[in-house]
Amino acid sequence: MNLFQHYHQAQLQLQTRRHFLRDAAAGVGALWLGMQSAGASSGGPIARDPAHPLAPRKPPFEAKAKRVIFLHMAGAPSQLELFSHKPELERLNGQDCPQEFLEGKRFAFIRGVPQLLGSYYPFHQAGESGQWISDRLPHFEQVIDKVTFIHSMTSDQFNHAPAQLLLHTGNQNLGYASMGSWLGYGLGSENQNLPGFVVLISGGRVPSAGKSAWGAGFLPSVYQGVQCRSEGDPVLFLSNPPGIDRKLRDRMLQAINQVNQQTYEEFGDPETLTRISQYEMAANMQLTASEAMDLADEPDHIHALYGTQPGRESFANNCVLARRLVERGVRFVQLFDWGWDAHGASESEALNSGFKNKCHQVDQPVAALLTDLEQRGLLDDTLVVFAGEFGRTPMRENRGGRTMQFVGRDHHPAAFSIWLAGGGVQRGMAYGETDPIGYEVTKDPVQFRDLHATMLHLMGFDHKQLVFPHQGLDQKLTGVKPARVVREIIA
């Protein structure tokens, strides 16, 4: 036996011993936890086949929703220019903000004494439900009776990146698993040839939180979101390079899988089986993903409904792709639309021209998505969520006193609005209230962890029982603080 063989054998023994000790410790710990919790709860890590981590599974409870389309308006749109009608704020427009709203509060940019700022746009009641809406969303107004507004959202993060992480992973810090990853972990995927969690980007930039907003965190990596593009290859390097055909690619895949299988047999790391599964899915995606992401076979009336232009990256295109993906069994589709940060060189730019453009870009596609899903019989069991990471202040942003230029509304996590539709949610309802100027929640506050608990409930899970052991804790999407299911909005 030569020196290299001796070295390899020693390394193999070392690795095997390390894995044995790790697995033995985990096994004893799991046994102890099981003894401690016997009969107390049915919660625990999801039993899964490492060789088929995305195999579909039934939720433990009856589910109202089978899939989710999450529309994230990155940068946080102003609820006071869209959904939150405040006549008293209109009356007080231009007056100095009372000191009680400023003392002891933290803001991202406000300095000195800002002035109160009424809505830039007129509000009116719409639909049979008579819900208030500004004139910026004329298409969405036509489907307003399909949605439930939550006007009492509140958060404790006022900077974009941590606020986005809190919204999507339940924690403002890096390293935690996103909603889509949790649902993939709990439910698997209905289509083994496509990812269970797909991410689509519009607006020219990824959100401030970056790819961590759709990361798997401590969950197995197979559950992280897969970013797809609405132009070119859906996934980078999905097509075969020059000189490589399908037959040769299959032979390469077989060889890689043999090496990975041998590695798994030697070391027993289930992540190796996950890697095999991911390679196989990548091969299958060469055939299925391109078809799923091809808008050319959509009829003309669908393009007219959404306002799509195939071959371009746009929010409208991504809405059609979201419908096509959930039709094909994708569990969670996440749309990020960047550009909603209400700052600018002037207040007019921040809340007038720039804001108008963003509203125009999303208004028709969002209304079309709800209409299209309903026409296809998909809305009843598809949960659609529209949200920013926080709201906007009822006072002007003022970066340096009265001598500085006003530049829109500041970040405001204390009170803002989101909406939900389909997937077991009531229609034509408004939940929660804020004070007369929209500064603080006065009735039925809803934290992001409450939203997460409600979403998991609609998908057939008790948020306290969908757990994953990590760093000595049974980690949950809803974290360690108390969370509640907002049952009032459930049909």
C-alpha cells in the first residue's frame, strides 16, 4: 500500500468516525427528546426519503390551499397612496407633526419636525364590499371583492434588508429558512420535473435582502428557491453548451451520480442524496422548464388580459409565469418587484411620477392573475399574497430640517396594509384598523409571524408543529415568540 493509499484510508476512517459520532449524538438526542415529548405533541422533524426529498406529502390537517403565489413589492409601497383612506390626514396636510408621534421613535431618515402629508391621490369606495381604494389601481379595483385586506400589519424592522428577511424567513437575521422552503420541506412538490419553489424577479434588481430572502437556511438545500428568468434560458446554463448533446449529458449525469452514490455509501451524509436528486431534476428541467416558461404558446387574449410582452423581463410576464407554474404543480412561486422605495430627488418624483409608474406596471397584471386563476378553477386552492416589507409614514420625510428638500415618505413598520386572496381566505373583507392618520394600529394588530401562522394553517399545518432541529432548538417559521392564526379572515 503506497503513501497515498495510507493517507486516503486514514482520512476515510477519520471522516467515518466523525459522522458516526455526529449521528450517534443526534440519535441519542432525538431519543431523549422523543421520550420527553411522548404524548405531548405530534410535532417533530418531517420524515422524508433523502433520495426523494421533494416527493409529495399530505399535510397533517385538512388544507384549504395547495399552493402559494407571493407578490412582494420590494421597497414597500405607501399604503396611504393605495389602500388606507385617511380623511383626517387630508385635513391636517401641511401641519407640523405632533411631538407625541416623534418622541422616543426611530426613523430611517426623518430629522427635525416633519409636516403631515395627506394622500397624493383621491380615494373612493369600490365593489359590492365598498372597500376604499385610490385611483392608482383601476384594474385591481375590478377584482377588489375577491380579496381581504389586513390594515393592521405591524413590524419592528424599519430598514429594507432585515424587514424583508423578517417577512420571508420569520427572522431579521441571515441564515433562516424562507416560507417557500418550509412548505417544500413540509409538502414536497407535485411535479418532480420542476422545483417546488420558484423565484421570479422584475424591476431590474433583486430585493435588498438578496438571495437570502428565498434561501433554505438550515433546511436541506434542495428546498431553497430556484431563481428563474422570464427571458432566455429559464435557469442559467440550462441549455447544453456547444458540442454537448442530450446523450452525452445523460452519460455525464450517470457518472456524477455514481460518484455521489459511492460517497453516500462511504460517509452516509443525506445531503449527498439530495445532490443526486438535484442533478436529476436539473436534467429533467432541460425539457420541462423551458416549456413551462415559454409564453409564446399563450393565446392572444391572455396577453391582452395581462398586458404581457413575451421575450422581456416584466412583472406582467412573471404573473403569467406564476400561473403557468402553479398549474404544473409548483408549490410556491415568489415574485419580487423592485422599485417601490418612496424616495426621490423630490417629493413629486417619489410619490408622483415614480409611484405612478410602479402602479401602472402592477395594476393590470395583478387583476389579471386573480381573474385568470379563478377562470381556471385555481383560485379557491391557490393563496395569493400582496405585501411590502413595511409601510410609509403619514408625515413627509425630512432629512435635515426645514432647510432640506422633502423626499417622499419615510419607512414605517408600525402600521401598514397587505392583502390576500383565494386559498380559503374570505372575500371582500377588511381586517384591522389604524388611527385617524394611519400612524399606529388601534385594532387587531397582525405581526409577520401571525401571517406565517395563518398561511401554514391554510396549507394544513400547525405552525407550532412544523419544526426542524437546529442549534439545539426545534426551529419554526414563526420563531419563539407567540404567534396566532388570524382566523377572522378565513372563509
